[in-house]
Amino acid sequence: MKGTYIIYGGSGGMGSAIARRIASSGGQVHLVGRNRERLASLADELHATYTVGNVTDPELFIQATEEVGDCIDGLVYAVGTINLRGFQRLELPDYIHDFQINAVGAALSVRAALKGLKKSQAASVVLFSSVAAERGFSFHASMGMAKAAVSGLTRSLAAELAPAIRVNAIAPSLVKTPLTEKMLAVEKTVQTIEAMHPLKRLGEPDEMASLAAYLLSADSGWMTGQVISSDGGRSTLAGS
């Protein structure tokens, strides 16, 4: 898996797992995230480069793209929020924050990298939607709306950027990452959520990394515009 790949969310659970998978397959990784210490540590481990910043800052995308180099073979936007509140408790800042981080950030990351992606012989983009964009869950109004926008963005970009650039998305259910640590701090809560999935467990970052690596690789060369569920069966099976 040769080439250069830019990973937004590179210091998080899924982002770092994806970065490790790419690096182990021979790819050169450029990490983007907020946590300088974690980014520096992972970059040292993977012989990678990195950019520190917040995806709410539009200038970050320009800076990261300039630092990654002229040609970009793949882009992963593995950044998200978990804002679970009842509908009546959600305020305008909640919607703006969730939409900006999940959907607007994804769009800006691709726009900034477009020139570099077009220089690749087989460029691929992987975004992250959610099972909450496919099924309706209580307390997910803001997050579900934002992630549904990512699904729409995926298909729109896939149509507009074909055939030069492939664009797909992964739609997971709950995955064990630093972002979900607080939710999963109580064992009874973990067991309750696991029971909602036909496979009776939560997702692992390495499982998302494996799928992302496939979507970035030539093995998925005839796939674009797809939003692929990796959710323990929760989006499609009765009783989940």
C-alpha cells in the first residue's frame, strides 16, 4: 500500500489504528489532530509527519495539505462528536458544533487536498458516517443529522470527483475509542449497549482500520459512493 495518506483524527482511537495499518503496509502517513503529545508519539512510532490543530479552524486544512506534500494518494477524515442530549435540551451551538466537526470539516479536508489527490494515479477518500444516520435513536438528533450529512457528502463528492477520485464512507455503531471512554465507564452500561447489537459486542478500532485500509487500496478500485455499515448488525437486523 504505497503512497502518501493524510489522516484527520490521527491522535484518536480509529485514526491512530488506521494510521498504523497504512504504515505497516508501506504507506507514508501524515497525521492531523489536536493533541500534540499523542501526535508526536505516534509520528515517532510510524516515522510519520504531523500537523497540530483544531478542525473548527478552516486554516488547519490548508496548513495540513501544504505540509503533507504535492501528491496525496488517500485521505481519511476520522473526526467526530458524541453529543447525546434530548431534543428539548439541544441548542443552536450544539447543532453548529456537531455539523461543523462532522460534516463541514470533512468537506473542507477534501477541498483543501483536491489538488494533491488529483495528482495521484488512484486517489481514495474515506469519511465516517454513523449507524445513527441510518436508524433513528433517541437523544441523537444533532449527531444523527450531522452524520447523515456526511453520507450525503460522500455520495455527492463521489459523483462529482469520479473517475479521478473515489469517495466512500464507513458507518459504524459504537466503537471503543477515547471518544467513547466516558460513555463506557460503567460496566452495566457497556453490557446494555452490547446487547443492542446482534453480535453482542462493541466495535474495535482495528476493525474500522481494516475496512478503511481496504477502501483506500486498489482492492476496492471499483467502489465509490458507498456508505458501508460496520455495526455489529445494528442497522439492518431485527431485534437490534
